[in-house]
Amino acid sequence: MAPVDPSVITANVVATKYAYVASATLLFYDISLTFEKEVATVWQAKKTLGTSLFFINRYLPPVIFFLDLAAQFRFNPDVKFCKNYELSSTILDFAAIAVVEAVLIMRTHALYQNQKLLYALCALGIISIINMATCFLIVLNYLTFVPASTLGLVGCLSGCTSPVCRPLLIAFWIPFMLFETLVFALTARKSYTSYRIARNNQTTRLVSMLFRDGLVYYIIIICVSLFNFFIWIFDPFASYLAVGLLKCLQATICSRLLLNIRGMLEPQTGTTFTSKTSTNGGTHSSTTAKFTTRQSVQPTELSSSWNTGVDESFDMSARKVIHSPSDSRREGHRSGEDDW
């Protein structure tokens, strides 16, 4: 491989640092925007697998960004520090990705209630994480670590120029993108079939929301993943340019996805108004009316996953909309439903 112009490497390192700072800013800004909703809908809910995954997905990425930024702006680190940072940061990244995949699996299982599909998605998710870890550990042995101080910068600089890196970096992304595509396809299929037979407007809103959030997540994550994919192949020294953006968007969109589900499951009350009338005799009468409506959408499968604390008397017609008759025959397999 022809030697790389140091000025190009310097420009890539500076761009990567700016990208990390921008991604961290976006992450913390979104947390500040949705913190009030988080307190109202998650903090006061019973702790379940869903809420636990939410908290991990919500607060593990900020820890990772603090670690990344501390390493990115460390003055004159040695090679050992850079290698240890690369390993520890990437392991935490895999943990964050695993949490997001678990959320997507749980969400898909809530739609289908199919044990075989659940096991298949879990297997594919585990294979995706193992594949990423294996490819990374192999590439780690071929990475070249150089303190960025050699270019007059701070932080660490890493790159892989070995011919073995390119095929491994291609293999790194493929199972992950296949998993994301499969989950989106399953969500789209169930949303389409459920929407066609929907008779309950609230259930239609839930199905539409699940499809909308799934579509937004899939398009953004796949586009950023492909961007990373091509950067890793064609410009090894800029391989981390969009990694921070991917980590930020995964955590942000996943948190909003879960908060939207919580918002749909929360009961909403109406308003209270007072009307006053007067007579010629000077007497006044007032009438106060309070309308209380329960407009939450509580499919048993979703409410058990999140355990919202509200009553379990969800309209059975919603069940029939979300689940086909063949799904309803699998009632005997729902003994572990409360775990979700």
C-alpha cells in the first residue's frame, strides 16, 4: 500500500474528534429534552426487563462517550494506553449494541408472540455480536497505534493497513445489517396485516407508531452503518469518523422508541371545566363537569412487558388486531410473557 500523506491523516484525526464532540453533544441534548418524560413514565414504573434495558441503553452510551472523549483529548498517550483504550471502549460498545438488539427483539416478540421466532432472533442477535467481537479481536492484532502527538495533535491514532483487515471489516458489518433488516421486515409485515384488519382506532395508533419508529430507526441506522462500512474499507485512517454518530443515534432513537411505547400505554385523563349561569333574581348556580377518559393502548403483550401498573382490562379486540388467530392458539406458550 502506498504511504499515506501525513496531512491527510491529520485532517482525518481532527474530523474524527469534531464528529465525536458533535455526537456527544447531540446525545446529551436529547437526554435533556426527554428527561422529564423519562421521569414521568419510566422512573415511577415497576422495574421489569423493559425498564432495565431502557436505563442501560440510556446511560451506558454517555459513559462510553466520556471514556472516548477523555482518550481522544489525552495529551501524548503511549501505545499501551491506546491499545487498552481501544479494547475497553469497543467491549462497552458491543454491550450497548447488545442492549439495543435485545430491545428490538423484545419489541418484535411483543408483536408476534412466537417462541420459535423469538429463539431465532436471539440466535441471530448473538451471532451478530459474536461476529463483531471476533472480527475486532483479529483486526486488533493488526492495528497500528501511534500517539497523535507525532502529528502535533492529542489522543490516539490507529489504522490497519494489512490486507487481512478489509475482508474482516466487511464481515464485521454484514450480520449486524442483516439482523436490523430482518427486524424491520418483521415489524413492517405485522404492522401492515394488523392495520388492514384494525377496527379500534387506538390500536391503529399503536400499530402506526410501532411501524413509524421502526422505519425511522432502520433508515437512519442502516444509512450510518453503510457510511461506516465504506469508510472502513476505503479510508482506514478515518475509520472512526462516523462511529460516534452511530453510537449516538442508536442510543437516542432506541430511547425514544421505548419512551413512545410507554407514552402510548400511559392512561390519559380529560379536562375539568366549570359553567356558571345567573338569573334575574341574582342567584347563581354553577355546574362542574369532569370527563375522565382512558385513552391508553394496552395490549396485554406490551403492558406485561413494561408492567405499567394500570389495570389489565385491555379491550380484547385489540388483541385480535395485533395477533392473528394462529397466534391466539399459542396461549399456552405465554407463561414467560411477564418476563418481557
